[in-house]
Amino acid sequence: MKSKITLVTIMLIFLFTTIVYADSNNTSIQPGSVDDPIITKSYFEQNIAKQVAEEFAKQSVNEEKIRQIIAAELAKQGVGSGTSPSTGSGTNSNTQQPAVPDSGLTVVKLQQGQTLYGGAGTEFIVRTGKVVAVSSDDNGIPDVTSGKDIAAGAAVELNHLLIVPREGRGVKPDAKNKQEIYIMVRGSYLIMNADGTKAAS
């Protein structure tokens, strides 16, 4: 019996020593220590948040950048001319072909991920496909056919005349769209890809 007590005592001493030794070698870093300092809100706002905002601004396409791109492209095209550049090759999937030579109407094929922006006074008529309105501010696009204002993100009905009141507004394919999108355009316009680059025309 003494040997059993001695054996149990030795095992308990061994177990206790192992636990103490393992705990003393714990290398986890404690929050607030020199290795992992706690920062204050003011330090975060002055340093970290500013760097994050600057990095985000470099990588994203914001409203002001879109407005600048649209204004520059519309200035190149000559706003108010009633025409837009077109290619005569007919081989590109983004080909823009004049529907009626003297009317100033251009038929545009819009691909998934692209956005069609119009200059001030530009007219759109969506002929096929499902599109939604896009606006760089809280205002929408007037639907002259129904007499309503289409808010950003709302669906645009087929064969309705839309007039863009100012730059930064347009249409883009609905995420659920499965068919080709053709839009008749009169006036200056710009097609932008999802990454903010100008689509080849």
C-alpha cells in the first residue's frame, strides 16, 4: 500500500512539474504589453485611418473620378453635336453603328459590366435587354414616356425615352440580364467598363 501511495505521489509531482513548466514557456503575447501595444483612438484617426483612406482612394473609382472622365470624354466628342463616334468595322462586339444617318441616333450594344453614361441632354431608348438606372448623386433620370423619375438602381422599361439632365447619369445591365442589350442614343455618351476604364468604341 505504501508503494501505491508513493507511486501516486510521484505521478502527481511529475504532473504538477509538467504543468508549471509548460505554463512558464507560454509565448503568447498579452494585449497591452510591449510586444502588442494598445493604441488610442486619436492615434488611429491621425495615422492608421488616414493611410487606409489614402490607399482606398488610390484603388477605387469614386464619383468625382467618374465625373472627370465623363466630362473629358464628352469635351473630346463635342457636347451638343448630336453625334457620337462610331466604327465602321462591324467586327467588334462593342460596335456602335448609326441607325439612321441624319437623325443623330446611334445604336449601342452594352455588355455585362459596362455602364453607359450620357452627357447633359442625351436621350436613351433601351430596345432590348434589362438595364437599371445609374446616377452619381441622389437624383435619377427622367422617363419622358411614363412621366416619372427613375431612381438609381431602378429598372428601366423597354422603349421608354429617357433624357439625361446632367452628366454622371446613365444605365447599366441588370445583374439578372441574360440577353443582348441594345440602346438607341442621341447625343454625347461614354461607355465605361466596371474597372473604370473607357470601353473601346
